[in-house]
Amino acid sequence: MALAVPNFSEGRDPAVIGAIAAAFGRVAEILDRHSDAVHNRTVVTLSAPDRGLLAALIAGAAACVERIDMSAHAGEHPCIGALDICPLVFVDQRGRGLARELALEAAAAIGELGVPVFLYGELASAPARRERAYFRRGGLAELGERMRGGRLDPDFGPAEPHPSAGATRVGARPPLAAFNLELDSADLSIARAVAAALRESGGGLAGVRALAIDLGDRAQVSTNVHDPVATPLGAVVERVRALAAAHGAAPVAAEVVGLVPAAALAGLPEDVPLRGFDPARQVLENRLGPDRASGPA
């Protein structure tokens, strides 16, 4: 059994979201689905036997190409494609080789749909390409210029973005935590300052990537915590609390997108509630069973 967490660039139209989710779910079980209208993004967590998961990803990718037009896309989350990112997930080292193999096969198949595919993380062809942000810098328009100018070649697929579906990033990784924190301020500059100091590249917490998102009435610090066992979400909350306090702000609510290992929830403070969080549905061990969800080794 294998897992995947495709992210696609539609979080507002229920009909489009439903059609794409149905395509992913024809031969895979959808363990979780999370759509966000502000981000204009949907994240699905899939589980299936090996070849079934590959078939699900190909079907879902085709539905994204058919249903999403990136020329008309608008949302707060930076993205470069209809199927924006597609990680295969190994919950322990025994599944690492399989996840890498399926990721490469999925990348090749997506490329055959006419969508350029970039490998990131441990599958990246060069150190600079390990980070997802390397490809989305400047957005889809800038990506197209870099590709057409010969400065960025895809690992699979055509040498320029698909006319409507853009490009896709594919990787293989252990479980991470997609964790968003709302501040009690609508000042986006505060969220930007907090995100800059929170992320690892700015001298913050190890394995943390962070962005500032404008929710309208509040600013959000949107994070990916690459090793949520070593850096639990409680530690992220407390660091955000300290950083925001310097700007007269504070975190007041949080959300987890998708599934997380149980250990990631250690130390969460009661005064920053997890909105809509359901442990029965969103704790990895509860969905897969403890024998299959021991976390990254």
C-alpha cells in the first residue's frame, strides 16, 4: 500500500473539485480532502495498492488538465500548474524505494499528457532544484520564460508549459505537516515578517517552510513542517507566538491540512485551537493503523 498527496489549483468550484476528486478516487481511497477558497487549492490524500495508486494519479492528472485553466486562475497560494504538486509519501524507510519508483513513473506519465514535470526533493536532478519554491519563483509566467529561454529544462514532458495546465512538480518524501496559523491582525506585513523569520532559510526552525497569506480579515502564516516529529506543531505555534509578539500580534487559530503523525501534535497550546481537526480522520496512525504508520525512520 502506498500514499500520495496531490495538490491541485482549484478550491472554489464544487463541480470541478468533485470531478477531479472522483478521478483520483476511482481506484484509490481518498483518506482526506481539503479545499480552501482563499488559497484556491485542494489537497487530497490517497491510499491504494502500488499500481492502483499510479493509475489514480494518472487519472487525476488528466482530469486536472481537462478541468483547470491556469490562465484564469487566481488565488493566494503560489502555484505553477493545474496539478501543482504531486508527492508520493513513504511512512517508513521500507516504503522509500517504492515511493521513489512510483513517483518517477507518475512523472513520466504526466509528461505524456503534455505537461512538463519537474522532480524536486530527494529526486531532484540538481541541488538547486530540491526546493519547490525554485520552480514557482515569479509564478507560471516567469516559469514559462525560464523554460523558453533555455534556463530551466523539465525532467519529463515538453520544453514549455502546457497552454492551460502549466507544469507539475513530483517528488517522494516522508510525511510532513501542512499547518496554517491565523494571526489576530489583518496586516500582511506582520505575517510576512513572521514567515521570513520562522522558515529554516531565514534562520528559523529546522525543516520549516512558511508563506504569508492574506485571508482578508486576518493574515495567515502558512507552513510546511518537513519533519513534524522532530519539530512538533506546538513548537511552531510557540515560535510564531514569539515572533508575532514583536509586532504586537498573536496566533489565535490554526488548521492542519491533510494527515499528520500523532507525535506532530505534541505540545499544542489550548489557546490556539485547531479548527475542524478530527483526530479519527486526520491522525495518520488512526487511518492506517500503527503497524503501517510509524512515521519517518
